[in-house]
Amino acid sequence: MKFMTKMFAGQSLISWILQLILIYLAWQVADHHIENNLWTIAGAGVILLLTYMSLSHDSKQRNK
């Protein structure tokens, strides 16, 4: 798990992965492969909150 907290360009790899998942989800909705409904929006919200928490944790790690 130490690998996932490795910093790359100022962010941990887990932050990068979460951002890529969010981009992929948005792309799938834009291409109409995934429906734009409440479940999709809630899933994107959860991914967004996890990304925010990860970036916040990265900031705390940098300040130490």
C-alpha cells in the first residue's frame, strides 16, 4: 500500500487514479455508454469526495 502513497507531480498515485476514474466516467456519460441518472451522479459524487480527501491527505503529508 506504500506504493499508492508515492508522490508523482505533487499528488499521490491514488489521487491520480481517482481523477482518471472520474474523467473516464464523464467520458462514458458523454458518449451515452452510461446513463446520466441519479446513480451515476451519486457515484461521481463519491469519487469526487474520495479525490478531495486524497488530495487533502497529500497536502498534509507535504507540510510535514
